[in-house]
Amino acid sequence: MPTLNLAGRRLWRWLPALILLLSAGGGLGLANYGPAPFDEPVLIWFRDSGNSALIAGPVWVTTFWLTVSWLGDALPRIVAAVMALIALLWFRRRRDALLMSGVLLSGLMLSSAIKHWVARPRPELVAHLDHFSSASFPSGHALNSTLFYMTIALLLAPLLRRHSERLALYGVAVALSLMIGISRVALGVHYPSDVLASWVISAAWLWLWFGAADRYWPKAIR
């Protein structure tokens, strides 16, 4: 029984790394063998039935998705991260600040590395309604915004006194992560599978970092 428990703990420890490898491998398969079965139907679902170059609904819907997507750009993420770092340093949580920097910087490198390795083309089924400058898999907006906003929430929430305030912070982080990912599909610049994989990869990356911190640097996540 102790041997089984030890094996289970080891598997649990290495599970996020396995998830990362499988996700990246899945992206390579999608790049080589074509979209997932749900990719094209979901892309079409967001578009006007008479003109696939337009998002279904009133004109403001396109503006809404562009605004949501902008929150996943580098500038808003950097501003949020700098403000979070200032707050952590103000409360003398230097270890937390170092942990956050490590998670976010390594996440950017991870996203770029997987994009370069997989090299999946962007979807061509519908018109692109926003700019892009790299490969499709994974979605940099979805992956990095999830890492940025969730890491900020995980490290700042313990500083809040009220349980409702902590829940609100987590809720905002989750909502931003989900909406930014969906916006990239609505704007036609990513397949849904790009975004789903990005959420899985970012969750696994957070799991790896916070699991390692809990084991080897517990003072960073008191």
C-alpha cells in the first residue's frame, strides 16, 4: 500500500508535464492532418448566415469582441502584471513577486516555443477580423492571458480579507481568460481547438509552477 501511494504521488506530480506534452503533440497532429471535427462548425456559428465575413448580430458585437480581445494583448497584460508586482512588493511579498515573474516570463517562452514547433496555419474558412503575427497553435492571447490573470488572482487573493472579495477576484480572472479565448474564435483568427488547448496548457503550466513552489518553496505561496 505505501508503494502504491508513493507511485500515485509521483504520477500526480508529473501529470501536468504529461498534459503539456500531449497537448503540444495534439497540436502537431492538427497541423498535419487538418482541423478537429468541431473547429469549422464553431467558426461558422459565429458568422452571419448571409455573409461569413461578418459576425452574426448587430454591429456592436464585433466591437465587443475586438475590445475583449484587446484585453489579451501585451500592453493590458503588462500593465496588470506591473500593478500586481507593485502590490506584492508593497505588502513585502517578494517571494510571491519572484514566483509571478517566473510563471509569466516562462509562459511567454513556452507559448512561443510551441507555436514555432507546431506551426499550424491560421484558419482560412472565415475572414480574419483582427491582426496576428504568428502561427495559430496555441492561441497566445488565450494562453498568456490565462497565465497572467489567473496568476495575479492566485497570488493577490490571499491578501484580501473578505471571502467574497477573493471569490470576486477569481471570478474576474476566470471570466477574462474564457472571454479572451472565445473572442479569438469569434474574430476568426483561431480555431476553437487552438483556444481549448491554450486553456489546458496554461492550467498545466500553473499546476507545475505552483506544485513545485508548494514542494520546494512553500514560503512563496503562504
